[in-house]
Amino acid sequence: MPPYDKIRIWQVRFQQLRPMNSLPWPHEIVLEKQVSPRYHLEGRGRTKNYTQISCTLAGEGAFRHRDTIHKLTPGKAFMSCLGNPDTAYYYPGHGTEPWIFLWFDMQGDAAVRITDEMNVRYGYVFDLPTDGSFVRYLKSFRSQRHNMRFVTPTEGAKIVHDALALLGETIEKGEVTSKANQLVRAAQLIITDHLDRSLDIADVAERLGVSREHLIRVFYAQTGTTPGSFASGERMKLALRLLRDRLLNCGQIAERVGFESAASFARVFKKAFGCSPTQYQKKI
């Protein structure tokens, strides 16, 4: 394969000063061009505490996850831990044009945890517009090309988190406007507007024109919890605020958060926080 200076159009390397293991840090941002069928990088055997996001700007590359091969055409991107033995990326044997891709790799245990969780939620390959905010952000570092940039742990973490925020914004754009998301938001508004009474989930579903089972299924898929658990949690949050304000007694707070008696409120509160409402007020 050609040497780095032949395949890397530009690059920025980062060096962290006194690394902090709890924070991710950037390693390199590179605009690369590949034309050799010999370019084939398998995850097996590679360094395990590096992760990479790569977006194709021109030509075509390929990414493999287990037995599935994804074409990396312009606007397609992948995200993966470099040492993942189930993955590989390469220049395809049928390629006729240079594969030009912009990539950003991160280092550290925190970067690996973030990448693993994003892979579980969003997959390994996704659409990432070549004129979108994430690509523009990486290109903004071009003015620092061929230099070593020294960063503090928090400065490096900010670079990583800013990049991931723009990435997530692009991926999640469709989720925010989806029917499922809108249904859950509407249910949450109904619940939070009626914390002073015990709303049956079937009543909430009826107001929204869906079945109880459908609401519970969609709500759990979007939030990881049920409507009932969400309602209980919101009541307890409100109870904590009211106890801190000290403007109402326990009986009034119990009524405000939908309990029939102060005793039943105190029982649920103690189960949630390990102390009674009165003991909580004394602590604060």
C-alpha cells in the first residue's frame, strides 16, 4: 500500500496532556483517499481502546459487520470500535474510483463505552450527509492540518462530545418527528398535567386514540420504562420539590401528588427513598 503521505490528503493529530481515564479523547481527524484493493482492515487483532467514525465523501468503500457487507457510498458512514473482531472496512475489489472518506477516531475506555452503546441503539452504518453539520465540524479542523494539537483532558472530551452531539442530532432527526415519539410526548404531557390524581393508563390511551397495550409497548420502546412507572417517578419528583419548599404539610403534599392519604404517600415515599417525608425534610 502507498505510504501515509500518499493516501492522507490532510490530517490533524491530537496529543492529550495528563489523560483522564474517565473521559474520551480525540486521536486523529483524517481525510483519506484509497485506491488499492489491498487496503483491508480487520477488527481482529487491532487496538481495542480506539473507536472510529468514518463518512464517505466520494467513491465507494465497504464495511462488514459479521456476515453483512454494507456499501459505503457518498453520505454513508460507519461507527465502530476498531478492535471489534466482527468488523472490517476496506476498498472493494470492484472499485473503479478512489474512495475518499473523512474519519475521526477517539481513544479511551469512555470512547469505547459510548461507541458500543450507540451501535446498540443506531447500528453500525447510517446516513450522514456530506454537507451536514458533523462533516462540516470535522472539516473545520483542516486549518490545523499536519500539526500536532495538544489538548487538556476536558478540551479533548469537548471535541469528542461536540462531534458526537452533531452525529446524534443527524441520526435522531427522524426519531424526534416520528409518530411513536409524538405519541409518547403526548402521553407524558397528559400524565404530568394530572399528577394530582391517579390516571388509569387505559384512560390516557383512550384520550390519544390508541389501545392501552399499544401505548405501553411504544412508551417502553421509546423510554425504557412504562407509563405507570413514569407517572410514579414524576409524582415523587414533584413531592421532593414540595417538601423542599416547605409551603405545604405532608397531607397537602399527598393530595397534590394524587394519594388518598398521607399514610399511603409516606409508605410509597419511604419505599422509593428509604426515609419518610418528615425525615427527608429534616435531612435538608
